[in-house]
Amino acid sequence: MNQTFSIWFILLATVIAANAPFFNQKLLLVFPLKVAKSLGIRLLEMLVFYFLVGGMALLIERQTGQIVSQGWEFYAITAALFVTCAFPGFVYRYLLKHR
């Protein structure tokens, strides 16, 4: 897997994982729920998906070379970008009127 493909793969996985909690009613895309998901559950799902995508990125970085250590600033920025990527799903679920 070349480096350009790896970067695009992680970006696509980020957008899909950030929006997934807003487009379905299953818990973590697997477990069906009897009641509707609340915003809090959706945010917890986003947190789980953030760590899953981060772990995937770490594995790809390990395969391509040496893992670079990061400070708290890196994780704060990536979390903010993950939440930004989730904006379309949030708008679809909570701001658009559904018939």
C-alpha cells in the first residue's frame, strides 16, 4: 500500500466513521436498539469510532515506517477534525426536517 493511497483511505474511513452514528439506529453499527438513540449515545459512538480510526492509522503508519510520537496538540486537532467531518450527519439527523 503506497503512502498516497493510505492517506486517502484514512480520510475516507474518517468521514464514514464520523457520520455513521447519525445515519443508522444500531449501536456501533451492529447491535439493534429497542429505543431511539439519543445524542449522548451518538457522541459516545463517535468517540469509539475516533479511536478505531486512530488505531487503523497507527497500524498503517507502523507498516510504512517508524511511528512518530505526538503530543496532546495532535490529538486535540484530530478530534476537532473528526467532529468537523461529522457535521453532515449531524445536520441530516437533527437540523433537516424529515417527513
